[in-house]
Amino acid sequence: HRRWNDRKNTSAIVKWQNDEWMVKGSWNRIKRHLPDSLWAGYSNTTLNASLGYTVDWIDDAFYAEGKRQRLYTNELMVENRHHNGRLEWGWTADFQKQKKYYDVEHMYHLNENQVYWENVPFRKWSRFISRKYNFLLDGTYQLGNRQLLEFQTNYSHERMHVNGSLMDKVLGDSDYSTLLGAIRNRYDQNIWNIQIQDTITLDKKGTWFLTPAWRYNRSVIVGYSDGKRFADTAWRWFHWITPRDRQQDGKGTWQLALKKQVNDNLTLRMTGGTYFRLLNMYEIAGDGAGILPAPRDSYESIFPLPEEGKQFDCSLLWNGRLLGAENKTTVTYFWRDSVNMLQLWRAGLDYWVYYNDIKGKAHGWELSTNFKWKKWELDVKATETIVSVQKRNSSVNYAYTDCLSTFQPRWESNIRLLFHPNARWSIFGEMHYTDDYF
């Protein structure tokens, strides 16, 4: 427990299974006390406070104080598996119901700062309630001694109801282009995914493996707005603020993987291809507790677009003896070129949105190694990520201009040293390093 950022998590799970069936139910409750905003260097003479790093120490007051969120999640899943000769297949059906409640314990109403409350929704309270149904069918078929076909398809439907402060406000002309005008009362999202891949053993010794894969991903997102909130002129000027907004996105992508087992200790692996990542409801609609949907000020789309691009990686895997110890090491080089990149941006003094009008490239190295001696064990992980991104700039007719990547440190590493005095005890020390990031 802490004054800000404290939490209480309670969960339970019940599961039963045999060789063919599995039934699982889960129940989760999370209570979060969200950290107060620092707003460093901001001065407010009305409150007689200079708010910044002392917000948790001396100046314990601002427009909103004590922000609490409660998350309730219930899930039920049923799975069935079958083996029919060369074919192994199964299906999974699951249902999830989630409630997100957000409330501010204490609010300061100041006449000279009334604009703080008038144009941004959910600052006082919000209710996000969703139900999601998902069905998945997958399996493998042994085409021959040196060829294995794998397939998977799933369909999901999610509906989210949204309510909160300012949702009952009738918008005037000045509010349509603000964040308040972009909020929907309900969201529906239907997702359909298909994936087929074939693993082919290229030589008789079983040391070369080629795996081509093809995927198709499609999403239909529909936003419903209560017409009572809008004046008649709004629907002519802002095409994304209508009683029913629909956006469909779909694309096929491919990937090619090659693996070579050089000997019992060394394996080489590389993959390359295209990708198409659909957005989830959290990224589209936010959570009503500081993360809100992105207002659309361009003409290209109603909702954020799926992220897509090209990617490549190659790895060296070692499993053997090194420095007198049993050692497992993986070294990977990765590269990605993306458009419609999704990044979390601070869009106001106390709220954030997921924008994806960004394109860029990333490449880097990743190391993971583990050493085991008789009573000692050393685990090291390190990643270097070099990112170059550009964002669409409304001030220059939406041309791309250079910007910083959010929440992406160049270096991140973790070192853990363990000592096992006997089979029952272990003592360890661990250090985690995160580089500067924007």
C-alpha cells in the first residue's frame, strides 16, 4: 500500500481437464489508486501551490485528487482436442466480461479554470463495460515424413458500452473538433484471423527446415453515437461524428522461416516477411481513466488504422559447454519497417491517446544467455533498439516530420546471479537497467 499508485488484486481460477476436454473459469478483481499528475513547474495561485515533484509531499491538491479505477474480469473457456491418424485438431470457445469503473474522489471546481472540466470527457467518472465472444479452430496434419501442415482460424465479437462525465452534454459547434466530439456511446468490433503454415524438412538428416506461412486478418469496427448529443450541423462538418461510423480493414501477409541445425550444439535461424497488426478495443476506445480515444483531425480514417510493415530477424542459438558451465545462448538481430505505427502520446495535461499516424524503422540486437555451474547460476539479458520515426504534422499539411519514439529506451538489460547452497535453498541478486526514453 502506498498513498498513490497502491493496488489490491484478487483472483481465482477453477479448471478441469482430461485427454480431450478442458473447462476453465476465472474471476479477477483489481483496484488501482492511480498516481497523481506531477505537472512539473506549473504554478496555480488560486490553490496557493506550486505543483511538481512535491505533489505527494506538500502540495497535495489539484483539480482532481484521488483517482481510483476498479477492474472486474470474468472469463469462461471450453476446449476440445481430437487425434485422428495424421490429423490432430481442436476447438476453443471462450467468453469474457469486463467492467472498468473510474472515479475521482475529490474535485476542485474553479471558475477561472472551468475549461478544464468542459471539453474533456471522463475526467470525473467513467464506466466501460464490454463482452467478448471468441471461437478458435486449429490443428496439424502430417502430410508426410518430412512435411507438417498447421492451420488456425478464429472469429471474435466484442461489444463495449461507454458512459461517463460529459457524455450527456449536447455539443455546440465549438466542441465537435475536440476530444469530446470523438467519444462514442458504444463500440462493436468483429475480428477474423486465418493462418496456414507448412514446415518442410529439406534433407534426409533432418537438419534443414523451411517454413512458409500465410495469414489473413480482418477487423470491422463500428462506433455508435447517441444522436441526442449533437446539433444538426455537426454531421455535415465532421464525417466521423455520426450516429453510426463503420470502418473495415483487412489484409493478407506472408512469412518465410529457415532453420539450420549445424550440430548438437549450434542452430541458425532466420525469418522474414510482412505483418498486419489489428488494434484491440483498449487502443481504439481507451480505458476512461487517463487513456482516451484519439480525436481524428485528418480525412483518411474514422478510427486508428492497423499497424503494418516488413520485418526480418536472424538468430544464433547455442546449447552446450562454455566457460566451464552448461550454457544456453541466443543472439538475435532484428529489423522492422512500419507504417501506421501505434504510440502512446500525451495529448493533454492529464490524458493520453494512442496515435498511429506515424511511420518509422527499428533495428537492433538481443542477447539472452544462461550459465549453470555446480552451485551458481548466471542469467543475462540485453537489448539494443535503435528507432527512427516520423509523425504526420497537421501544421504542414499532414506531411511527415521527425519526432521521438515514446517509451522506447535504446538499451535495456537484466542480470540475475543465483547461489544454491543445497537442493532446498537459493539466494539471488538481480539488477535491471533501463536507458533514458521519451
